[in-house]
Amino acid sequence: MLERVQPFFEEGNRPRVLVVGDLILDEYIWGSVNRISPEAPVPVLESRSENLALGGAANVANNLVSLGSEVLLVGGMGQDEKGERLYNLIRSRGINADGVLPFVHRPTTSKIRLIANNQQMLRIDKEDNRPITEKTEKKIIAYINKTLPKVDAVICSDYQKGILTDKIINTIMHRAKNSKTPVVVDPKGTDFTKYSGATVITPNEREVEHVAPIKLVTREDLDRSAEYLINLAKTKALLVTRGKEGMILYRKDKKPFEVPTVAREVFDVTGAGDTVISVFALAMAHGLDMEEAAWLANNAAGIVVGKLGTAVVTREEIRRFVEDQTFSSAPSLMPLDEIKKVVSLAKACGRSVVFTNGCFDIIHGGHIEFLQKAKALGDLLVIGLNSDSSVERIKGPERPIKSEIERANILAALKYVDYITLFEEDTPENLIREIRPDILVKGDDYKLDEVVGREIVEGYGARVELIPIVK
């Protein structure tokens, strides 16, 4: 999958994305709790610091900017102090705010979160959920009609705060259909028919249960609910986020594409849905298919939930994360053809490949130290392991003591070893020629001119390293 998603990481390509939705100012008050109030049985938060962040559709836009996209934001805010601060934050991030309008007689939507010892204690919301005025609606529709044909993707970020009226949604779907522009919707509420015509709708599992007339008990219940919603909303796909279970991409007449979670540690899920929809839409704008977009979005979510507060991810963070996931999840023992693919991909990602070889029949401390030092020379360590027949020819009929599979399993259990491939020949010369490592490693009990493969690697600009052997 990593090879297929490379267009997402290419520099110089900045897709334009139109984001339409409810703008929110997220406020955080950080502190500690050491006592209970004498006035009431409630904890006292001793405030240490405060900060502001973009929330709602503004956070979607912020994610997209962090990912290298050009963003046109459509929404509104009150003519109040919070609105001014929100607008300044939007502009400071380089987001095009020509489609952001002032509300009359309506406050800026804000959420204040009180956090102690990295745990959220309380959230205070200030909002007006009434639909926007007809005058504001007409201005937004005019802006969408003007800009949508010029963008590569559209995101509807619905928090049910009044921006995404039926007329505005219908305008988006009509214009997008004419220009063949993908529309990705983060839904809210129980009426998914209003999103009819969307390319993808991205509810979480709880939202699916609220909308579909099926109680979710089993995975089959979720599959049936997704099929029901795809038909109900007349959408091409449904991307269901499932928290610690990852996500599933459903499409009509296609097998569900399941992406397991990759989150290493969860600190805060605030804004994770914004990250998912941002990465998914941007991936589609880069020309990736839905499965590739879902895979990338899932990895991005795995990063952002490890951050506190309303956070964003960058392309570099995602790139490094998916590379680590890809190389660490591949099986250690692979045939040469598969090893060559992994090495080629690693080099394309800028990673250096170290190669060494041996029988490794009876692993001892000297072997461990040797492999540790070899791994330290590069990013990936590949071992060419003599097969049983090769060991027997080299060391005699009583060897090997352990079979090739046993030896491979022992090596695979060492954290310094990334990949292992077996070879039948007496020397690894053919392996070296095929793998083309950046560094060829042997012990210093060899002389440089005795190292098999030295001329090969030096011939294409790589090098040989001799590592001191523990006596």
C-alpha cells in the first residue's frame, strides 16, 4: 500500500479543497486539581495556561493546510470578541477566508475545555443552532457557485450549527456532479438523505446506529446498516470510523475494506474525525482511490489521537508513520523476490539498507553484538541466511545443528534484524547483486579483499564495513 500512496507525499502538488461547515473556536484551560471546593463538592482547577485552537470546519481547514493543501473555507462567526479571535486564527494559518461571513445577532460557536493532569474535566459550549438567515445563505451559495468548479475536492463538515442548510448542500452536490468533483461529508443528525449525491459519508459507528433501523450487536449488523445507509443517502461509499477497531470502507456491490487501528497510545480523540475527513478528501484530490485514501486516513488518525487537544498532522508525520508501520509489519523471513520489493521501497523512502550473511547455527553473544552494530549503520538490516544444504556443504554432514527455519525464527526474534532471506549457494554473491545493499557488513576476522561481494557493492557506489568481532 505504501508504494501506491506515494503521490500523496510528492512535493509541489497543492490540491485546492473547498471546506464548507460550522466554524468553532476551541478554548483550552490547562491546570491541576489538588483540592475540593469548600463551596460545593466539586474539584478546584488551578489554571496554569490557556490556549486557542481552530475547531469544527476550521480545524478541517487547518488540517488541510498542515498537509500542504490550498484551502477555501466557507462558514460564519459572530461579530464578537471570540469571532475576531477565530477569524485571526484562520487567517494566520494561511487559509483563504473570503467565504467566511459575519453573523448578525448570533454568537460565535465556542467550546471551552477544562483540563487537569491531561484529563478533560468539563466542557462549556456556547452556540446558536438555528439555521442561518436567507441573506447569509444566498451569499454562501453565490460563493460556492463561483469557487467549486475550480477546486479538486469538497468537504462538508456538519456540526449542526446552522451553516449546512438543505439549499447549500443541494448546491454543493449539483455543482460537484457537473464538475466531477469528489464531495466528502462528515455528517451530523439522523437524516442522511440531505447528503444525497455525496461521494463518501464518514459517520462513526454510533452515528450509524442512530440513523439505521438496526441495533448494532454483531459485525453483520454493521454491514447491513452500512448497505442501508448507502442506498438511503444515494452515496457511492460510507467510511465508518470505529474508534479502537479502526475503520471500514463500504461501497455498493463491493466487499467491505477493513482497516485495523494503528493508534499506539490514545491521549485525546478531539478532532480525530476532522483529521480523517481531511486526509481522505485530500488523498482523493491527489488521485488516490478510496481504499488508499481510507488507509492513509486511518494512519493519520492513529497519529492525532496521540496528541492532546485539537491537533493536526503533517504529511511528513504521516509519511514516517506509514513507513514505520509498513516495514515493521512485514514478515521477517521472505523469499528474495519479496525482499527486493521491500528494499526497493525502502530506498525510495530514503532509507539505507545494511546486508550481512552467515549460517548463524548456534547464536551466541558475539552474534548479538555484531548484529546490533550492523543495524546501527543503517535503517534496515537484511540477513542472507545459508540454507540447510548450504551449511552442510560448507561445514560438513553434522551441520547444521538447527534447521533453517529454527535459525530464521531465532534471528527474527532479535530487534536488530528486519528481514531474512535464505540462499542455497555457498556464497551470498547472487543475493548481494540482486538486493544491492547500501552497506555490506562482515566481521573484522575478514580482510577487506576477502569479503564476498565487495567488488559488486563498490561497483555501484556502496561500501563495505568490517565490524570488530567479540573474541
